[in-house]
Amino acid sequence: MKPDVVVVGGGPIGLACAIEARIDGMDVVLVEPRVGPIDKACGEGLMPGALAALHRIGVDPAGRRLDGIAYVDAASRVEHRFAERPGRGVRRTVLHQAMADRADEMGVHRIHAKVTGVTQRRDGATLDLNDGETVDAPWVIAADGLHSPVRRMVGLEGRSQPGSRRRFGLRKHFAVEPWTSLVEVHWSDGAEAYVTPVDERTVGVAVLGARPLDVDAVIAGIPELAGRLDGIAAVSEPRGAGPLLQRARSRSTGRVLLAGDASGYVDALTGEGMRVGFAQARAAIAAVRSGDMERYERAWRATTRDFRMLTSALVVAARSRYRPRIVPAAVRRPELFGSVVERLSR
């Protein structure tokens, strides 16, 4: 079978691309070397818009209801509850399995291999695989993550960030009943800790900051969080990701498109990576159908505009002398804080 499109990368955004292609009536091959549910360092909070996007493609992962976001520091707390519908905390492996099951149900063909080369032609592209095989298609969508090999192979890698400014993420789970239906973002001196209920007996803690970064050390520096987790057993090993900022020169070249983190990423501070990625998946398939790559670039910029602007501004503030003022400012202007949360979560 020669597919209409090959998707490289079997994470949530790659699976979303493959499912969108099948919904559109295309034959699709998904290339991913890993087998089984794929885990990744992730905040694991699906914002309302991300959950709605999953429901539209027939995916409804099990998890814990999320009603909003709280910003917390040593002296202040501000909360905003989603105005229209809840989000959901979902273990990354649970989300991946639910999406993989839907892809299988839709007839997505899988190849368990690693892409080692890309050759483009006027009317398509050929992928070389590490097992010696090749796969050919009119279009390729690379959704192969922050450090996308395909992005590099096709010459779309952007400039790297100076080492002193790089941010990383680590995630760990604890066996405790969630004490709130909100995602709590705890701001300490040098890192942020995202606490997300992911089921009835588990919370995930994802920490973001510069290296060296240690989940337990960040928790220990946040008295309220340390008190809640004192004596609580960890149920997963720390898992890391980064550097978080990744740049791409463009979202496409020839017959290859980039989607998800592979297309460029700012930071996990605002927690909307999934929502943006699912929108990119839908736009990528629409562009493949039309053959209009300029349309995809415009759609990418439109769907990521708020994410890029607001996240970049927040990262700059988080690195500056104004960091201690972020939560107090949100407390003083709860309507502004709520407006930003709604804008990023819908």
C-alpha cells in the first residue's frame, strides 16, 4: 500500500494527525520505533480546549476532572475556574493508549522503525528506515518531538538557545488522593511546580526550571507542597524533558510538514501544549488535502499566536527580578489572571 500520508512519531500529536487523516478518508502509515504506551515528562493536564479536540476525534481518556488553575507562592494564592467546561488530568500513558486504540479502530497502519533519512521529490518523499526498508508517500508529517530528527534531516532546524537560558522539565507521581480539582502552580525562587490530579489516588508533580533540577528538592523548597507530600510514596521515577525552547525555520519544506513540538516550542509554563498540538494536527491534514503549504504556515501561526506571545512574556518575567511579583500581581488583578487562563485554555 502506498499511503496518502506518512506520519513520523507515535506520540499524542502524531496519533492525532493519523486519526485526522483517517477521518478525512486518507490512507495513512504511522512510523514509530517504540511499542506500547509511550511515557513522557508532561504536566498531564488537558485544558478544556484540548479535551474538546480529543472528543471531536472520538477519544475520551480516563482521568480526573480539572476545574481550573491556581497560582500559589509562599504568601499568596489566586484561583480561576474554567468558565464553560472542565478539563481533565490524565496520565500520559493513559492518554497515549486511548489514542492508540482509536487509531487502530480507524485503520491506521503502523511501522515500528526509526527514520534514518528523507529524500524529497517534486511529487512526494521517501523515508529510509533503520531496518533497511523504505516507505514512500506524497506527503510526510513529522510529529517526532522536541528534538525532531526529521526537522534536522530536512534542514528546518532553528538556532539553539544559549545554555545559560535553557529550561527543562521533570515529572514524578505520588500516591495520594488529590486535595483539589485545580492544577496548582507553585512558584518558588528558582522553579515552578505543577501539581495535577491525574486519577482518584494519584497526583503528578512536574517541575520547570534551569539545571540542576530535582523534583524532590523543588518540593522541599515549597513548604505547603512538602507538607502535603510528606511521607507519601512516589509511584513513578522522575522523567525529564528539555531544553524546552525549540525553534524551526519554517513549518514545511517541499512535501514535509512539521507538527506538535517538532514545529517549534516555547515552554510548558502555560500548560497548553496539547491544545495547540491538536489544532496543528487538524490544520496539517487540511493542508495536505489542499496541497497548500502557505495555508498551513498561516494556520500554525494563528493557532499558536497566543501561546507564543503569552508564554514568551511569562518566561521572560520568570527569569527576571520581577519573578517574586508574578503571583501577587495575579492576586491583585484576578480578572486579568482569569482572562489569560481562559484565553489559553479554550
